[in-house]
Amino acid sequence: MERVAALVAALWLLGAAAELTLPPSAFIVHSASWGFTEGDVPPEEVLKSFGGNTECWCKQSCLSQPACLSWFYEADVSSCTHLSVRGNTGGLRPATASPVFYRHALAFLGDWCADDRECSFLTSGVATCQSNTCFCPVGLAPINKTTCGEILPNEATSTNVPSTEASSIITTAATMAGVDAPATSNAPPSAASSTASTTPPTTASTTTPAAPTEPCVHGQFYPDETDCRSFFTCSNGVLVPQSCGTGTAWDQSILTCNLLSAVVGCV
């Protein structure tokens, strides 16, 4: 324990010398206990990858960088990879990697977490840990990895009769979640005192996209194929519809809402 305490103290002093603001607990290391999927790490998650060093050096160099949240070492090629996120169940990591290690107390939105405190530091106390994933509170949606913003009123949750667009969102979410979507109609409700209309009511037509071949990954984000201004978050295998703010649209390449002009194909 004395050696561990000395190492933590030394790393904290190193961080202080570099004018870091990380809490001392961020220099405690854990081995990832959740399951990763074999594959290449997405480029946007890689801070840097380099060879010719030891596994111990891989850890020490990560802990000296505030942006490094996790890392792994590939012994067969003496390669170290530093990552900008902690990761979560289903994330891609190479089969040749050693156990993935991560820093205590530092987790972004969408990262695996053990409790609310782990989500708190990087999100200024806004995010909470729900089913081992850092999520925005109810009523807020992720603007980026650290910030939650207000969700626009979604027609799919309105007390009024859903429009064609809202009905499509409901159908999409229900199809991907494996449940039946409720029947919807654009016909206005009739009043008891009004005269019956001679024109039959019309029912909104919806286009149901093909269901995914695999269930969604908990804590991950998915585009809404019917509306570029909307997206889905996955909660325990169920897709939950969300909406971007005014003037923005969902950008799957960066997994957040982006300026409408910067999202290709969204007008």
C-alpha cells in the first residue's frame, strides 16, 4: 500500500507541475471489467499509438496526460495505445491487446461508470450513472462528450395527435426495439356536437426502415434514418428518440449534434 500511495503522490505532483486540475483519484487505475468487441479502435478514440516501450511506460505516460482516459498494450509488437475515452460494453478493441486499463473518476457521456461520481468531474456534475453508463438527466440530450443540452419538444411525445414525421419516429424506435408501434392518424378528433363530415379521415402513411440485424449497444448513439435532426440513445437494448437543438442536426461521425451546415445531406 505504501508503494501505491507513493506512486499516486508522485503522479499527482507530476500533474501539479504540469498545471493539471485532475483530482488525486484520477491517478488510480482499474482494469476494465466490461466486455469489448474484437476489432479496430475507432480513429476518433485514439490519442496516439507508439511502439518500443514497456507496458509500465505505457501506463505512466497515459497518467501524465489529462486527455488520456484509458490505454492498452500489445506485447507481441511492443505497442502502446492511449485512448481519449474510457469506453463501454461493445466498444471495439484488438484481440491482441492486454486488458484495457482506465483511470478512476474520469468518464465522459456514454462511457462505462460505477457510480454518479465517476460521471461528475468531466461533465461538471450534470451527468449521472444509469445502468453503468454516463447519461444526461431526463429532459437533456448530449451536445458533446461533456455537455448536456435541452431537448426540443418532440412531436412523438406530444399530447396532440402525432404528425407523419412523429409517427415515423415512433415506428422507427418501436421497430428497432422489437415492439409494435401504436397506430396513429392525422385525422382530427370529432366533436359530439359537430356535424359528421362527408370526407373520410385520412391516415398518416409512415415508412418503416429495415430493422437492424443486431440489437443496439447500451450507451451508444444511433442516427434517425428518417430525420437528420433526430437521433437515438440506446438504453438496455432499447432505442430512445432524442432531438437536436435549433439550427443543428445529428452528426454520426462525431456522435453529437453539429451545425446544420456542417452535416452532409441534411437540409
